[in-house]
Amino acid sequence: MSCALHTTHVCRRLAIADTRGNTLLQLANAGPLTNVVLPEGQYRVSASVDGKTETKAVTVSGKNGKDLHFHWTAAR
């Protein structure tokens, strides 16, 4: 099963953890588009840009992939 992660910026840190909090994947300088293949299950995906972290939960199941979108507005 694939999971596509879309971000508006290159992430300083991108991490995927299972429901127990175990980090399964951690990337530095990922994006703005990152594709990963994960077995069926529930995950928490965290992406960090300029000291701001956004976390989303995703359930991977079935034959279709999942898309997650992370968006940060530009600093003024």
C-alpha cells in the first residue's frame, strides 16, 4: 500500500510512527512529494518545517493508496 505525502515546503524532518509510538521511518529534508509503501495499519505522520510540526493520523487499508497534505503558510 502506498502513501503519498504532499507538502508545500521541503520538510526538515518527516517521521512515520506506528500506534505504539515506534518510529518506523524518519527522513531529513524530505518533500515536497514523498511516497512510501506501508503495510495495512494505523500510523501517525509528522512533518516539520521552520520549527513548526504538523501531525496527522492515517489508516492504510485496501488496494487504494492514501494522500496526506501538509501546508504551511509563508512567514510575513
